[in-house]
Amino acid sequence: MAVERGDATGDRASGDVVTSSYRARAAMAARPKAERVEAERMEAERMEAERMEAERMEAERVEAERVEADRVKTCLNAARTAAGRGEDTTTSREPAPGPR
């Protein structure tokens, strides 16, 4: 028996396609209890590992943004200091690109 349901986004499934979550639940129900418990434990571990990986990636992104902000702040402060002393604040002797 095919169930015609939409996926998580609400789109209609085409033909006799069954959503993957429905398939997973049906497959778990058909297994003996010990296998089901083991499969659920493994799925929980997989989901926890994915969550931890997402948190790690987010922390890396936040740290990279902080480092970049500190770098920009340092450069701006150095340019302000140099400009206050009347020094040349350009990094190149070539004219800056853009309209003049």
C-alpha cells in the first residue's frame, strides 16, 4: 500500500513514493524489539553527532568573524594613528581604483 504524502516541505510526492520518515518507522516496526532498540540508539547517537558537528561549525564561524573584526579594528586604529601624525596611510603607491 503506497501512501501519497508530501515531504517535509509540503510538496506532493509523485506516484507511489513514500516519505523516508514513514519508511523508517515502518521498517522499525517490522524489526524485533532488540533490533529496534539498537537502531533507535544508533539513530540517537547519529543525531547527537550531527548536532555536535553543527555546534562546532557555528563556533568556528563565530570565532572567524571575531578574529576578522579584531583585524579590521586594528587596521583602522593604525590608519587613524598614522593619519593623525600626517603619515601616508596608503599601502600602495598606485592610485586607488574607482572614480576620482
